[in-house]
Amino acid sequence: MKVPFVDLQAQYGAIRHEVDRAIADVLERASFVLGPQVVAFEERFAAYTGAKHCVSVESGTAALKLALSALGIGQGDEVIVPANTYIASAIGVSAAGARPVLVDVNDAYLVDPAAIEAAITPRTRAVMPVHLYGQVVPMKPVLDLADRYGLFVVEDACQAHGAIWQGRRAGSIGTLGCFSFYPGKNLGAYGDGGAIVTNDDALADRLRLLRDFGQRKKYEHLIKGDNCRLDSLQAAVLDVKLGYLDEWNERRRDHAALYDSLLAAAGFATPKNLDAQGHVYHLYVTRVEDRQNVARQLSERGVQTGIHYPIPIHLQPAYAELGLPAGSFPVTEDAAAKILSLPMFPELTGEQIRYVVESLAEIARPPAPAHASVA
Ligand SMILES: Cc1ncc(COP(=O)(O)O)c(C=O)c1O
């Protein structure tokens, strides 16, 4: 049996007619940049997240950078970011000219509020909770800290389209929320894409200037804005897919529940689920000993896996400047050594999930008991 890590061809097969029609419509109207499809998608995505505004951009990284720039965060400022995330969270901060201040995560792989508080300095301007793997960071302590210290909250919701925390959608809870529409995301384009959502009128206006050369009217440039717009073809694809997002997320939750029960029965760690209904399982992450060997053997049996992420940000050459040696963030580093992401996408079948877990049980050892608390 073959079990891919994600299967975007299967997804396209299921929605081909709608997608093809939407793409043809863009080609016929020939308005390729900030066209009507972009406006329509922004309106629908804002409504979906429950935020007042959506400003689409070229990628999730651009969304993070512009969000910080719109808040006036740059040179000399610090933004608190979890060490256990994709490097783009930190790159977004660096690209805005500010300094990412890394902190450790907890056993749900999400930023630890106590670590945030300990990292606050007079230069701290914002905190960036990352809703990693599709699970929203419990936001109450983060919002309380932000209130107490006068910080902005920039949500990195790049892996959490549609995820819910206490009835609120990821991205709509902080000052601003940033999304990536990279193809493999829960809501993915057919190329790069991203968006920022916010309830703040002035910030939305500033973001629109920043993404389009600082112009509100053609050839009238109010600020030195960037060029990082979403194109109409991607917006048209995203608009079609948005109609399926809740259904796809529901299927991901069903797959996670099946993985949970089969893995637990086989003695493996299941990811900590803080809210069964709110999690959208962008990734399903277990832990194993001797990971490299396990991943290789799974691959030989036709099962593709991933590691999110094998090298924490502070140990990347790109961030050597932070001067943080190995041992700085024990939870993140321990996770980086053992985590293994199993196949997860809406079109996955129960039969495939059973095959993945059976294969895993035949070749891998569950992690040492110290990590059983993750289950
Ligand atoms: C947590 C996180 N933040 C930021 C990004 C950056 O998004 P993009 O690849 O669209 O720039 C990604 C995805 O790649 C991500 O997973």
C-alpha cells in the first residue's frame, strides 16, 4: 500500500470542475493582480474567520512581516516567538527589522506563557503565538500578558485555518492574525499565498498600502510600500477551496481520532489535544525512538512521513547571531529529536491509517516513559 504524506492530486480530482471554471473565469476577465477574485476571497475569508478585514498577500511570511510593519515594529524592537515552529515565524520578525526572542514550548508543542513572561524586556513590542500543527494556543494567558505589558499579539495562524479557541477562529483573537496558503496547508493555493486578518480599520488600511507600493490611488504613493500582493488566480482557487474547508477539517479530526485510538493501543504517544472540536490537525505528530531508521523503514513500506521540525530555530546557522547554544530550550530540542509527522490529509482512508499504525508498531519502539505525558 502507498500512503503519501499529503495528496493534492486527490484533492484536485474531487473539486476539478469548480477549480477549472474559476481559473477560466480569471483568464477570461484578465484582471490578474488585485482583481475581483481577490476582493471576493478577502471578503469571504474575513467573514469565515470572524474578523472585520482580510488583506491578502503573497505568502505567510509576507503576512507576518507586513503585520509587524503595520504595527510600527522594526529596528530595535523585540518580538517573542516560540522556538518550536517553522523558521518563517522568526524570518517574518527579522524581515520587519526586529529581533525574534525565542522561548520554549509546552507538552502540546505550543508556546509556554510562563516563558513568554520571563522573556519580556523594555524592547518587547509584540508576542507571536504560533498555532502549531493546527491547534490554537490557549490564548487567555497570552492576552492577559499582552494587556499587562502593553504588547501587540500577532497570531501565526499559518497552520490553523479554521481552528477554534473558545468559539473564536484562529487569527481573529489577537491584534492581527497571519495565514499562509502554501499548497499543503489546510487551505492551500496552487502556489504561494497568504493573508492577514484584523478587526482594526486603520491597520487594515495600512496593510493595503504596505502590500501595494504604498498606493491607494494608482501612481500616488503615500508610503514606501512593498509589492507582495496575492494574484487573482490564487484567490479564485482559494475561494473555491474555502467552501470545503470545514468539511476537510472535520475529516482531519476523524482521522486524528482513529490515529489516537490505534496509536494509544499500540503504546505510542498521541498528540495532546486541548480542544477536540477546535483542532484542525494540519499535522498529526507522534514520537518515536530511533526516528531516522523508523522513517526509512516506513518509507520502504510505502508510508511517507515528515518532521516538523528537525532543527530548532536557535540551532539553525541562519540564527547563530542569537547566540543560543544547544540546551537553551529543552522541550523544543527533545521534540525536534523524536517527533514524527504521520500522513494527514482529508482524503486519507481508514484503511491507510490502519496500515500506517500497523507498520509503525512492527518496526518502531514507543518513546521512553518520560514522554508518556504527551499521550
Ligand atoms: C507556522 C508557520 N509560519 C509561517 C509560515 C510561512 O508561510 P509561507 O510559506 O506561506 O511563507 C509557515 C508555512 O510555511 C508556517 O507553517
